[in-house]
Amino acid sequence: MRASRVLTFARYEIRRAVARKKVLALVALTVLISTAPYYALYATHTSLVTPPLRPYLWVLGVFLPQAFFLQFTALLIAAGSMSEEYEQGTAEVLLSKPVSREEYFFGKYLGGYVLVVGIVILDVVLSISSATFVFGPQQQLDVEPTILVAQVFAALVFYSFAFMVGELMRRSSLSYILSASVFFTSEVVGVFLNILYSLTGTDVYKVANYYLPTSPVDSLPLLLAEPKFPSSVQLVFRFAATPVEPSIVVSALLIAVYFLSAVLIALAYFSGMDVAKRVT
Amino acid sequence: MSFEQAVKDYGPKEIGPVTFSVGQGEIVGFLGPNGSGKSTTIRMLLGLIKPTSGTVRLMQRDPLLDHVRALEHVGYSPELPNLQSFLTPKELLQLTAKELGLGRKETDDQLAVLLEDVGLIRYEDYKIAKLSKGMVQRLSVAQALMGTPKVLILDEPMIGIDPAGVVQFRSIFRDFVRDGGTIVMSSHILSEVESLCTSLVVIHSGRILFRGGIQAFISERLGSRSILVEIADPTAIEGSALVGRITSLSGVKQVTPTPAGLLVEVDPDSDPRGEISRLVVESGAKLVGLGHSRSELDEAYISAIRGSPTQ
């Protein structure tokens, strides 16, 4: 496998995704999500934003999109990556050249993932800038690189899952629907299991919740960040989610297991299957 | 390239067993009706689909297991090319060059020459989405020629191309073969195949019906061959002994006067065109043209398809 060819496909994938305008729409939404809350809080003069909270408000913009928007972004970028090439008949042209299937696969995977990382970074930069601009200098920013790494790592779960579904289905609309369904089902079941555990105290609900794909994704960045902030800031974290997983290690392991499984299944399927002709 | 008992089983439909080979320097016409297995055979050759059984070799390598080396010197232009509409012709060729591992200078040099050759130099910065079907087809052939291909696999390369483009492509393909290249070209335009190809592979319902030279195919499928003798003033030969003298030539089965001259039916293995032209000239008639009927390949092809056991 040649790195130069993997990078060629990665650049191609970025170009393709940008040309599809989907990414531009996601960037616009990111700008909105990471700036609007600050101006809304400022404009409404809410009593929630107490002076001790102000230097930590950058956390709000960084964590608010974690549970839904960032995962949905990853999913939207990945679901069409392989499937749209089959639908448009372009996979055939690209793979009829002296390139290995692995180079193509990992190039496309990498290209899409770079876009996801770019959107996470954009969200962080805009959140910190907006918080600083609206509420003054921000503190504890040295924690941010750790949070960023955790968010980017956590995004691998639904990114890889949607990428796998795209390859298995080879139909973009089906891939979007199926990946989004799994994501939302996992979120809803997680909430449901939480309620059941609160009502009954039965551990099985709590343990079952650990293994939902959304649980480690939501938990890891929170578990890493929360201990670094004063207790007064915990309220801000609750806007994002409540960590479900018992520890950072369990969260990280579950994320690794989920994303590696998805990548391996997709790669095995792609390596063994025929390159389909145009399907629509 | 070679196929040895290659089969692709799609469940309800099976392509193969396919067995044939193509040697260096050939321009092979790959003929068959829609759905006969041409594209499947080509896609097996390119390592895009896996044969259920049998072996396929391209540049003497397995195109599936040794894909990179097997396709190192192979250019492919697919049927109804679905090229990346968001790229420009220039960007597409640059992408192709990167896939082929070409350097920047080599890419720039080749890119300009190829776009000029296929008549797209003026459109190099247009989005492919804005190009006409014929232009996309030209671009598809250009990307197949990128690098240093020794083999070109062309699936319906003349579809949508204007007559000037067809002439241009013929010249490009002939030059390519003259320089030692090999071409496998599927086409439904039989006159194009006849004028360009040196041999044929005919496939029908997933089975190879014929592999060999065009003349051999015509001889095999048609009980006789037709020679058209065009005479400036056909009334001049009415009542003359010319018809009888041509009829008496070895291999001639029947001579029929036509408004343009004569239609001579001959045994498939004989070629008395030299003697016929001598006799016409000796009779005092003015010979305007003499040659095999242009529709012979069409007739032979239709005969092969109709007469195939799977029909």
C-alpha cells in the first residue's frame, strides 16, 4: 500500500464531499451552533450566566454539539463516501487503475475523517472566540487539546459505522437512513435505560447502557473534562450530556472496539466483493 | 491477456465458460448483443469482478490478486463513462496521473498532448458536468491513454462521437497499435469494427461463439460471400459473354446483374476479385469499383447470433 495513493484518494474524497455541498451546509450549521448560543445568552441577560461561570462558557459551545450534531455530521459525511461512488459509477473508473482496493478504501476513509476533524476544530475555535468576545477572557483552555482529541476519537464510532453501512448497502439514501436510525435508536434507548435504572435501581439497565454505541461517544470527552473544572461549571456540562460509562478506559476501549469492528467489516466486504456497476 | 474457462455466476444468469486470448499488437473487436456478457468479461479482465471459476490473466498476471501490477500499463474507457462531474477534464487527468504515479512534469506534458489529441484542450477548465456526451466520451478515452498503456480496453468508445471525432479516434488507435499496443474494443457499430479491428471475439448469452479473423468469421457464418462489381454503364454488358465468363471462374456460385453492375456470389474460401476485374476490363466495360459487400459482417454477425444454440 502506497501512502501517496492513499493521500491522493483522501484529497479526492475531500474535494468530492465539498463539491456535493453537503459539507458546506454542515460548516454553516457549525458556525451557527457554535456562535448563536453565546449571543442568545447575552441578549436574554439570563440569570443562569453568573459571573463565576463566565470564564468557562467556552465549554458550552464545545460540548453542546457533542451528543447530536458532531455525530450526525460524521454520519452524514461517511454514509455517502463509498455508496455515492457506486451510484454514480465512478468507483469503476477509479479502481480500473493500478491502485489497490486498500489504498482506495483508506484514502476515502481518511479524506472524510479529515472533514469531520475540520468541523470539530471549527466548532472549538468558534466557541472559544465567541465566548471570549461576548463574555470576556476564558480560563482552563489548556484542557481543550485533550477534549478535542477525545471528541475526534469519539466521532470515529458513527463515522466508521456509517462508512461501513455505505459500503454494505451501496445505496446512499439507505445508508443515511440506516445509520441515522441506529444513532437515534441508541440515544433513545440510552435515555430509556437511564430512566429505568433511576426508577428500579437494577444494575442490568445501567450495564446495558454501557454498551450502547452512543454511551462511550457521549461519555469520553465529559469524563476527561469534568474533573478539570470547578464544581460550579458542572451545570454547563449537563447541557451536553451525563457521562454513562464508569471510566475513561472503558469508554476509550468501547470506542476502539466499535470503530475497528466497523472498519474491518467494511474492508473485508469491499476487498471480497465485486465493484458494482452504476446502480441508479 | 487470456481467459481460461472463466465463469461468472450471477445466480439466474451465468456468463461463461469464457476461453480466449489476445496477443500483442491485435485490435480485437468484441461483439455481442446487449446483455451477452461483454461488460462482465471486460470487468473480470480488469479485476473489478471476481470470476466464480476459471482463470483470467492480464499482462500475464491475475488482475484480482495482483491488481496493481496487472493494470500498470492498461487503459480502460468504460461504456457510458460516468466521470466525476465536479472535476474539470484537466483535474480528472491529473487525478488519473496521480493514480498512475506519474510525476508533475510528465503529467503536464501528457495532459496537454492528450487533451489536444481528443479535441478538448479548449474545454480543459470546464466542469465535466457542463460537457456534452461526446466530449465526456472523448475525455474517457483520454484518461485511458494517460501514462504508458500497452493495452487499451475500450467499451463502446465511439458512442456519441461525431464523425470527425471517429476519424480522429481511428487514427489514435491505429497509431497506438503501430507503436506496439493492443486494443480490445467492444462495439455495436460493426462497420467500425470491420474498418479498425484485425480480429474478433463474438459472445452471446455468456458463451464465446467465435474467436478469430474477421474474414474467417464471415466465411464460417455465411455460405457464400458477395462481391459487388460496379460498372460505369451497366447496360453495356447486357447480352455480353461477361456474365458467363465470370460464372465459369473457380469458386463463383452465381452472378446476378444489378442496376450498378454485377453481384457475384462466391464460395467463402475463394477470392476471385483479381480475375473478375481482368474479365471486366477485357470485356471493354469501365470498372468503377469492386469489393466485398459492406454488410457482410452484419450478416455474419446476425447469422451467428440467430444460429447460436442458446437462442
